[in-house]
Amino acid sequence: MKPLGLRFDDGPDPFAPAAGGAAGGATVALGEVLAAARRQRRVILRWVAAFAALGLVHLVTTPAEFTATSTVMLGGKVNRSLDEISALDTGALTDNALEDARQVILSRHLAREVVARLGLDRDPAFTDPPRSLAAHLAGAAYAAARVPIDRLRALMPGPGGDGAAAPAPAGAAATAADKAARTLQEEVTVARLGKSSAFLISYTAHDPTLTAAIVNAYADAYVADLMDANLEVTDRATAWLQGRLDELRESSRQAAMEAEAFRAANGLNASGGALMTEENVRNLNADLSEATSELATAEAGLRVLEEVIAKGVDGLLAEGGFAFLAAADARLQSRQRSLSSLIAQLEEERRTYGEGSAQARQREAEVRREAERVLDQVRGLAETAAATRAVAAARVEALERSLAVAVGANDAAGKAKVQLVALEQRAEALSSLYQVFLRQFEEIDRQKTFPISNVRILSSAEVPERKSGPGTLKTLVLAMVAGALAGLIHASLREWADQSVRTGDDVRRETGRRFLGYLPAPGRRGRGRPPAAGGPAAAAAAAAGGFRRRSRVSDGARARIASLPAAFTQAQDDPLSAMADAVRAIRFASDIDRAGSQPVVIGISSPGPVPGKTAVAASLALSLAAAGERTLLIDVDLREPALSRMLGLGPEPGLLAAVAGRTDWTAAVLEAGPHGLAVLGCEAAFADVLSGSAPGLRRLRDVVAEARRSYRYIVLDLPPIGDVVEAHPAIALADQIVLVARWGVTGRGALAALLRNEPALADRLIGTVIDDVDPARLGHYLPAGGAALPETGAARA
């Protein structure tokens, strides 16, 4: 089998660093939500299945329910005679009136009538119907919760204790009836049919016969209640009309007698014999009204002018020269416009030349002179207005005297005539009103013997033959929807708890650097990565030929490793594999960030233990060597020298010996593979050379500096950053660093924190590779259209 191939990225431009780093937008795309749902589909499906099973249990354990319905229609008029004497238009059934009728049907009064008719408070089918398993469980839980409360109440003194008297039988029966009425009121439903005046009364219960009986009883009780209400209203109207008729009869008689007595006492005939014509009085009244209006106008105009004069020049200037507008005087209007223009020029000069400038002072003096001229004209107008007001007041006074004289001459006769007309009109009105009320009283009295209702029962309820619930499809759908909601909540919590690196977007968002590729998990690479040396798996792999201890082949100058393990040759064996794609991305990113053709030191590290870190370093070094570049691969992971173990190096002198000064580093370099890759391994025995040892660090830097003179590329297999002390000083050895994060293990926040805490790492980081990826699950973390791992080379073949 060949290893998996790889696309560089699941987003745009894999080599462009993220602009915002970890401070990207907080919006959530629909593709991300759908991808999260795909990732958590098993959790969601488990919840849906669990709730569906609960729905089936509910269907099996819930007794069947039956629904009966009856339709009643409310008419427009209850009593035509009552409508005629009412101030309300009861013929039109408004929405408020129909809602009132609905509330009457749902009232406690009507529920009591139905309970009394059917004896529901004594019917076990109503008071103790069969219940579902869910209802039994809820009741048991409620009862269990009530036990401590009841015990506490029993211990507390007061009403309801042991000394409380038992309810009397009549009281107990009334309590049972009220309880049944409350239950019935809560369970019956009344709905208006569209925009009509018809109502649908429905009730659901486990007994179909009882259900139909209750609905029909409700319809009959509503019709009877409306008839009783009409009869009660008619009785009240009759009693009220009888009292009003008696009062009107007596009032009409008294009014007629008073009119005749007044006519006889004052000797008035029908024509009246007035001393002055009605036309003369009307003319005097009209003249007086006109004179009064003129006086009010003159006083208002004078008052406005006096207010302007009282304000003076300063007040006129404060209001911009338009404190008033004398529409009848053109000269004053012209003065006002001139003053307003001067004020505007003054303001402009103040803004232009300053508050105390000579131009502003000169303009201000000119404005005040013009304001004085305006006030002089206003004073003249005020004198004219005062004269006009005096003339109007004299006219009003003269007209009032004339009218008083004209009216006073025949005052007694005029008043008597007015009083007589009023008495006659009152007597006539009372007589007409008495006749109207008498006709209405006779009509209502006749209708009392024929009570009618404005409600019709359009359809009576029949005993239902098919159950109305619980609906199988509805119950299962609701259960599955509830399960889906619970699953989504659970899935959301799982997604929130998963803060590990999953996609290249996570890398770019948290580090602000490039994402360089995915590497599948060892069991899915197409060819297995060698396990760590020293364990049973390593021995098995060595026996199977996965790798073997180096065999020195003498070429006269340097020992050479004849055969390389599979981890070295992944990228070379399958150029379309994931490892090959990652190596190409690293080389391309290194070329972009590196200026010129100077030797470069590339360090491969990880935030924590990652299985593929050493494989990435080895594949990168071999790829560079295969491209004809002089390349040196150094194992700097002193605690876990996986590279040396992978090559099967023993305790021969290596990096530690060179740093300790026991041998020259060039003598410890081995040649690996056919492309001349130079390898500087590390002895298996750990020596504290770098930790806190300044001479050791200095010698290691010297080794790297000397290697730069001989090699174009130096690849360092660094220890995990943050796990060991020597990893921090080792960062300074590299010009560029590539991080290898572990899919689903390395935290996103850990990457960002690592860059914040290690400025040297942040300056040298060129990108991140995600290792140990599950290709089957990777697509669930990518947005729609994102590229996932392709098939392996073996599968393509």
C-alpha cells in the first residue's frame, strides 16, 4: 500500500499567513454548523432513537382519547323591543361581542350547570379517568415531593391541624362539584369558526359516550342560559318601563296644568302682543356683536405694540428686528426689514473682524439708530391704535344702552311669553315620550310569554368511533424532534468542549501563520510509521524489515547507512502522498521567507509529543538531499532521540560526544541513502549537556555554525517545545521552525499561548503541519467545498 495523498489546504491561499491571527471574526458559517452536525451525528441519532423509544412507550401505555364536537351559532338580536330602547347597536356582532359569548361558554357558571345535569362529580369516568404511564410517574413524583411538605404542615400549629373540624357532608358535596366544574372548565375548548358567529365546542376524554354527553350538555346549557338571560333582561326592562311610565304620566299632566295656569294669569294669547319687533332686537344684537369684535381686535393690536415699546431697543435687537409684524403699515415693514438686514451684517462683521473691531462698533451704532427709528414708528402706531380702541369702546357702550332700552320697555311681556312657550313645549315633549314608552311596554309585555334565544345548535355531538389521540405519527414526530433538540444541545456541548486543532483554519486563526498540510494517522498512511524504539512493537517492526540497524559501508571517507526505514522514504516513494505534499509545502514556505541563497537551518518541533515529528524532519531532509542540495539532518531531541533509534544507531559517538568535546562532529556524521544525506545522530544515553550548561550550548551553536559552511540546508529534529528544558535554547539554533500539531490532541489555545510565551518561536515559525489525522473524520470538520485527504497511492493504483 502507498501512503495517503493530500491537498495543501481546505481554504484559500495555503501559504498566506492569517491577517488577523487569533482575533478573527466571531461569526459562524452555515457550513461550519452543518459540519459540526455531521461530526456529532451519532450523538444526535442516539438521542433521537432514545426519545423515539420513549414515544413508543408513551403510545403503548397511554389510554385512547376520544373527541366530540358540537357547533352553535349566535344570532344578531336577542329582543327587538329591547334593541329599540337600548342605546347600543346589538344587531351587529362585533369581535368583542363574539369574544364575550365565548367567555360565557367557558365560564364557571356554565360548567357548574353541566356538572349538575350529568352528575359528573359522582361519575368515576370523569373524576378518576385512566392515566398514562407518564402521568402516573409525574403523580408519584409530585406525591413524593409533597410528603415532607405535608409533614411540616402537620407539625406546625394553626388551621388545618388535628383540631380542624371535618367538612360537613353538604360542604363536601359542594367542594366536589366545584372541583369537577373547575376541571371541566379547564378541559373544554371553544373556538370560533373563521370569521363567522359560529362556535365549535369540543371536549376530549377516554370515554367516548361521556365525551359526547358533555359536549351536548354544554350546547344545551348555553342555549338555556341565553334564554334565561333574555327573560331576566325582559323582566328588568318591564319593571323599569313601568316606573318610567308612571313618572311620565304624572309629569305630562303637571306640565299641561302649569302652562294653562300661566297663560290665564298673564293674559297671553297665542300671538303674544310684543312691544318691539323681533327684527329690531336681532339687528341691535348683530351690531353689538360686530362692535365687540372690533374692540377686541383694537385692544389686541394695541397690546402687541405696547409690549414692543416696553422691550425697548435691546429687546427688539434680541429678537432680530422682527418682534412683531404690522401688516397694515408698509413703512414699518420696510424699517423692520432694514433693521434685520443691518443685524445680519453686524453678525457677519463680528465673525469676520472680531467682536471689538472698529467695523463691528460702527455697524452696531448704525443698528441701534435704526432700531430707535423703528420704535418711533411703533409709538406712532400705538397712539393710533389707542384712538381706534376708544372709538370701538364708545360704540359698544352706545349699542348696549340702546339694546337695554329696547328690551327693557317690554321686559315683563317678553319674559312671560318665553316662559309660556317653554311650558307648552315641555308638556308636549312629556306627552310624546309617554306614548312611545307605552307602546314599548305593551310590546315587551306581550313577548314575555314567548321567550326566544338568539343561539342555534347547528350540529349536536355524536359518540366518536375513532380515537383522537394519542396520534402515533404526531407523538413519534414530536419525540424525535425533542430528541433532536436534546442531541443538538449535547452535540453543542461536545463541540464547545473540543478545543483541539482539527483543520488548517484552526492553525491560521490561532497562530496567524501558514498551514502546511495534513498527515494521516499511522494506521491510515498506506505504509506504517515505525513505532518508538525500545518496545515490543519496535522489535516486531525491526524483525519485519521496517528498519534495521545501520550497516557501515566503507567508502574510504565516511560511514554510510545502506538502507533507510520507511519513515524516511514516504515522500520519495509516493510523490502524491500526504507526506510529500507536506514536505513540498515546507520547502515552498521556507523559500518564501528566506532571502538570498544563504544556508538555512530548519527546526522541526511540536507543542507536545507528536508521533510524526521525526518523520517530517527525516522526509524533509531526504527530499532536500534528493533535490541535489547538501543537507545535514541532526537529532537534537536528547531525551527521546527518535531519529537515532529510527536509523538503528547505537552508543557510537554522535552529537553528545561532539558537544562534550570527545570527538569532532564531522567524524560522527553518517551518510544515509543514495542521495548523500548527512545524518548526525544522538547517543541513546541521555547526558545533561544543554540544560543550564552555557559551555554546552555554546559548543552546540559552534557545531551548527560550522555546519553552515558545508551544507546548504540543516534540518534539526528538535524536542517538543514546553515539555523539556533544553527545547527553549534549541529554538535559537534554527532560522526557521515548523510545528507539528497532533490532530484532536493539541489544543488550539495551546498554540496561541505557545507563540505568546515564546517570542523567539513566533519570530521563526513559518507554518504548522497537523499530524495523526483521521481522514474519514476530517471531512466533517471542513466547510462545504473544503479539500480533505485524497485516497492513498495504493488505492489510486
